[in-house]
Amino acid sequence: MNTEEWDWETSEKRITVKDWQERFEWVEEPYVSPDGETVAAVVNTGEGEFNICANGDVQEASCEKIWRLRFTPDGRLTALVMDSGEWTVMVDGAAWENRFGYVWNPLFSDDGRSIAVSFQQDGQYGMALNDVPWEQTYMNLTDAFLSADGRHTAASVQVIAAGESEIHKFQAGTISAAVNGDVWDKNFVNVWGKAFSPDGASVAAEVRLTLYDYTIAVNGAPWEKTFSSVWEPLFNPGSGKFVAPVRQGGKWLLAEDGHILWRKPFYQLWHPQFSPDGKNLAAIVATEFGKWSVAVNEKTWRIRIGELITDMVFSPDGLRVAVVVKDNERWTVAVQDAVWKNTFDMVWKPVFSPDAAHVAVKAEKNGKYAIVMDDRIWPHLCDAAWDPVFDPKGDRLLVRTIEDGVYHRRIVPVRELQG
């Protein structure tokens, strides 16, 4: 997401959205573009007629149904639409040429230029990437995945038909993975949790070999060693191999290419993540039952959280880690082993400033939404809010909110949030 060309100089822009409720039969949940310039919602303009309203303007053509309105990272407005009984993808008001019996689960590349969906056509399933469907379709499809660069798709597919009573077929393996539509030459009891190498040449997935044996398969070839369970694999930019959490002897460890990488055992270990430069590796861990923490390069933080840790984020320089934590039914943020004092009803994924000096989040408290930076609450309580975005220099913050029926796009100096 390139933010350098965004408007960082205009301190505030406003768009009235309160009158939308009067103009239309009903209005669905609004969405805001990454740059904050557009607020949009699906609106019902009459019986069986739906449309998209963006900044108060309604697109020309209506549809029978519109679902999953979302902005891509590069700011294009997308939706899944149905007309004349057929579904497709609409991008900035223009529909894909291909039509399907149904489409779901839109996926965007990191830069937003590629869009993929799962589709069903005539009882068969596949994926479409930028309006190009797979040539080969399958009798079932789950766990669709799009590579970060937007050039490759993958999904778990059923390749052998099996009735409910044909247990022997399920145990022998009826599932494989299809990559860009081409299926692996080996079947498994199940396949899920995929990861691509950056060049797209390799794809790894969690696989179940038998009722009791799990491992990671790379391009269809399983690791030599099996485990009692595994979690989603992750590409290691340093070694060029895949790592994954694995369960062995009742504890969880981190393995690479089937060999134990982190030898310290945990009660749980998941969501591993490499720093942007690939030099540091962190994971969410449980040191004992119900005691959650974060481990970085196998060294565990001192904090222990009783309920949940999620949404782990590395700073751009790869030296700091922030997570969302839930303890005693309250949500907050922990940064580098230090938990914020303010607590909330809900907290969203943390956002680091480019220089890694600040952390900001969207939070909910008492039915209102707020922007919080470095444990200081911005004094504007809002009816709706979206994740904050730092400018390229890290000294300003884009804040997108709805207050009293008015959408506000504000550029807030970081010093203002510091108090």
C-alpha cells in the first residue's frame, strides 16, 4: 500500500452520510477506502434492486444482490454481485466478463492489483484470478489461498468421490491441493493451511496422512517426519525452506523441513511470523495451560495472559513486536513485553509507525470507537472508525471516523495524540 501520493496536507474532509437512511430503503454497513477519500455502502433502492452508494453518488446499474463490499489495498471498490441468477465480481462499477453459479471469499494481493474468488459452476468448483477461471474444476473446494504477489492461487480440492458410508475411501485419502488449477499427484485425508514461496515455485500445506499422522507437504511431497498435529506453514526467507509449528510428545515445537528448529517445548505454539528483513522469528505461545505469551527467536516474554493473544505484528525495522491481548474479559495491547494500562471492550490489529516509534489501534469502549496511540486515547469518541494509518514519515496519522451521521477524514499530527 503506497501512501506517499495520498493527501496528507488537508487537515479534515467531511461527507454527510446521515441522509442515506432517508434516501434508500435500507443501508448496509459502510466501508472506507484505504486513503480515506471514499465512504461507500450497499443500498437497497427498491424491491429486488441493490446498488452501491459512494460519497453520496449511486452507480448507474443496479443488481439483484450485492454482497461483500470491500476496497482493495490499492483503493478499488469491489463487490460480489448477482444479476439474472448469475454471480460475478464487480470492480469500480465494472463487472467481470465471466459469470458463475456462485462466487465467494474474495482475496486480494498485498498491492491490491490482483483479485481472486472461489466459484461454483454446474456443481463443480474452482478459483478465478483477475477474471480468469481455472480450466480444471473439482467436486469440492475449500481453504482458498492467493499468493502475496497476486500471481498464484491454491485451494484444497476433493479429487475422489466418496459416499457417506465409504469410510475406507476417506481414510485412504480423497483430498489434494490444486495450485493454479493443477492438482498435486498425491492425495491426503485432508489438506489445509497453505503458504507460497515468494517466487511462487513452491507451495506448502498442512496435510493429514492418516487418522493420527500429520505433517507438512511441499509441492505434494510430505516431510519425512510425521507429528500428532501441525499448524500452518511459513516460508523462511533466510533458508528458503518452510517452517511450521508441530506437536510432538504432547508439546508444541517449531520445525523446519521436518527437523526441530526451536527445541524449547510449549503447551501451544502458533501464528509464527518472520520480521520484514527475515532476521527475527516470533510466535504466539503458551508456556503452560492457559498462560499465553510471545516468543521471539525462542526467547519468551515475561508477560503471561490468561485468555488470548492475537494479531501479532512486527515493526518495519523488525526489532519490535506488538500484539492484541485479552485478559479478565478486557482487551488491550502489549508492545515489547509491556502491556498498556488502558483496557477496552475490543481492540483491532496494531499499526506501527514507519520509524517503529509508535503503535496505534482502533478500539471499542462502551459502544463507541476510539483511536489509541501509545496507550493514549484520542479524545474523539466515534460511532464508527477504521484502522489508523501513519504517513510515510511517521509524524501524522490518517484517522477515518463517522460521528453523528458525518464521515470525517482527518490528518492528525502525532504530537496531538501524545498529549
